[in-house]
Amino acid sequence: MALLWWEIFIVVFFVLAVLLPAAVIAFKPQWVFFSRGAKKSNAETINLVRTFMTHYSLPLGMDPLHRQLCLAFMDPFVKTVYSLFAILPDPWMVAICRAVDAFPGNTLRYILHAIIGRTHLIDHVVTEGIKRAGLGRCQWVLLGAGYDNRTYRMAPLRQAYQVATFEVDQEPLQQDKLRRLRKCAAVPPSAYEDVKYVTCNFNTERVQDVLLSANYQPGKRTIFLLEGVSMYLTKEGFAQTLAAIKELCPDDCTLTFDYVDERVINAYNGRTDIVDPPTPPLGSPRSVESTTLDEGMSDCEEGAMVVDKKTAASKKEEVASRASTPLTAEERRYGVQYCSVLERNQTPVTFGLDPSRLETQMAEHGYEIVQHWSPDELAQQFLKWPGGKESKHGGEIVSRACTYFYYCTVRPVRGSAV
Ligand SMILES: C[S@@+](CC[C@H](N)C(=O)[O-])C[C@H]1O[C@@H](n2cnc3c(N)ncnc32)[C@H](O)[C@@H]1O
């Protein structure tokens, strides 16, 4: 009899702790990921994804030591859902995450792995940027920092290189972040107290003024990030942010950001000028112009980055021929669902760019592309198991990334200062 009760308990536990959360995440991820209808919940969602990363293997995942940092920012409801998952051994959890993220019925299909890949991409950009600049020669500004824990995870690196670091966001969120940090005994104050916290609304305020008043040194090399933010800005807010960066540091900065393909926003808004491609191979990658560091950039003696104009020019023709690429069926379907989920969450997707015309769109703001990653290129570079014979899945891509997010690093064109 006792054995039967145990069996019933195990079945009930399995259904409640594993099947139910997995089904909810697979079919209605927005119930978990966008639970509050408040602006900050998008930032909390990204934090939840980073918490999952601490269960993935290194180097694809995040060091389990950083889990406490993620938990510090977690909402109690989300923490409960997460805790049910966290009972599972890591390989099970990763397998479930991969399965539900790839599940065709999932409204936000492949978004989990897009965020994971993006986190790795930006970690890579920042680490390389800080090391390349050298001791005491670089500043780092996170625009729309949300509950990102990167500045604390990277405290040893930025402190060793004496990188003045700024986190910019709207006041309520930033105050909440600091309150949560101070409450969390597992995070030492030395990891976050030297960061300068600056409040700004990019749509209505001048970010250059708030940064300067926080002791930002104009003209000094700076790594700017705008991760998971551009889609919530107005067109003017985005333009003002680019203008502010150019004003602060016209000659020696980079801005790394992700953006939504503007064609999915147009499709969501019911624009009729979008036509389905004649033969839309589901999930086929759309390539982007990619003036990459490897192909088009070189470091001069001072360490400043210089665009190889010849390579960039030869790319231009290719780009122009792709300028009118229509959306694939998959891009349209999942992109439109994404816009719809965010609209219902009262954080509508208001801004996007066209990956096939990014070079032109950036040039209009006086910027040039340093590097540009399509969803497929993100997966190729940042969502792979490590190579080598000893690795079971050596070199295999873990997951695709959703098709409507793109990633780029840009910088002001020299001599175009305002
Ligand atoms: C999805 S979260 C991303 C947070 C963080 N960058 C990360 O990757 O974890 C978007 C962030 O952009 C901020 N944001 C949105 N619109 C903004 C605006 N107009 N001005 C300043 N920050 C804004 C939000 O407060 C939020 O923290």
C-alpha cells in the first residue's frame, strides 16, 4: 500500500513539476515570461532566461556561480515557476528548454535561445573591447540596463582594466534594481557599488546631459550597449540616442544593439505592401550585409578600429540587390505573434530596422557598420557546443534563434560629428 502511495506521489509530482510548467511554457510562454503587464517585466524576462543559462554547460551557458545574481532580480511568482524546474537535473532542464523553445506551437519560438546567443555575443564584444582598449582607457555604458547582471558578472574584468561603468535606465526600474541588489546577501557590494547609475528616458530626455553630469568623460573610448531596448523606443528616441552617442564620443566608440526586423512590425500593423516570397523555404536564413571585424576591420597601432573601405564598398552592391527581400512565412508568422504578445503586455514594439538596408539606415544617422549578425550567424557563432573530439556534441548548433531579431555593432563615421 505504502508503495502505491509513493507511486501516486511521484506521478503527481512529475505532472505538476515537469509536465505542467513545460506545457505552459510551450503553448503560452507569455503567461510566464510576461506576467505583469508592467514595463519592468520584460527586463525580468531576460533575467529569467539568463537564470536558465546557469544550467547550461559552459562555455555555452553561464557560470552557475552567477545564479545568485539572477535570483536577486527575480519576481516571487516567476521564482516559484523556476524553482519547480530547478528541481530537475541540469541536462533534463536544458533538454526541456530546448524542446519547448523549438516547439512549433510556441508563440515565441526560438526566443529563449536568441536571448542566450545575444548574451554571449555581447559578452564577447565587451570582453574583447575592454581588453583591446587596455588599462584605464575605456568606458562602458549600458543603455536600458534593466536587470542585466553583466556589469557585476564582469566586475573582476572591468575593475582590473579600470573601466568606468554606467548603467542607464528609467528611474523606477533602476531604483528597484538597486533595492534588490542591496537586499541580496549573496552579491558583494564591491561588485556593484562602483557602477554609476544614471536615469533617463531615451524618448524624452537627453542622455548626453545625464551621462555628463555623472562624470562620463567625453571623447574617451566607450563601449555602448543597447540590448533588448531599441524595439521599445520611438523612431525619434532611437535617432536621439544615436545622436547623443555621436556627440559624446564621435571618434572612438562602438554601439552594439539588437533590433527587430521592421518588416514584421509593418506586417503586424497590417501594411499591404509586403508580399509573400514565391517559394518561402520555412526557416531559411536571410543573409545580411556583413562588414565584419575579420573581413572589413583592422586595428591601427593606437588600437582604434578602422573600416576597410574597399571591402565595405564591394559589399554595397550585394546589399542593394537584397534590399527588397520579402519576409519569409516563418518570419512573418512568429514576428507578428511576438509583436502581438508585447502589445498585449503594454510594451508595444514601436521601432525596427530593415536588415537588408541597415547600412543605408545607419548612414542616415552618420554611422557605419562594424559587424552585423543575422539569426543564423548568431546561432553559428554563439549557440554551438564546443568543438573537439572529447565533446559529445562537438561543434553542433544547440538551437536556432528566432528569425526576426538581428544584432549589430556600429560606430560614428569619422568626421561626421554634430
Ligand atoms: C527588455 S529590457 C532589457 C534590459 C537589459 N538591457 C537586458 O538585456 O537585460 C528593456 C529595458 O529598456 C528600458 N527602456 C525601455 N524604454 C526605455 C526608454 N524610453 N528610456 C530608457 N529606458 C527604456 C526598460 O526600462 C528595460 O529595462
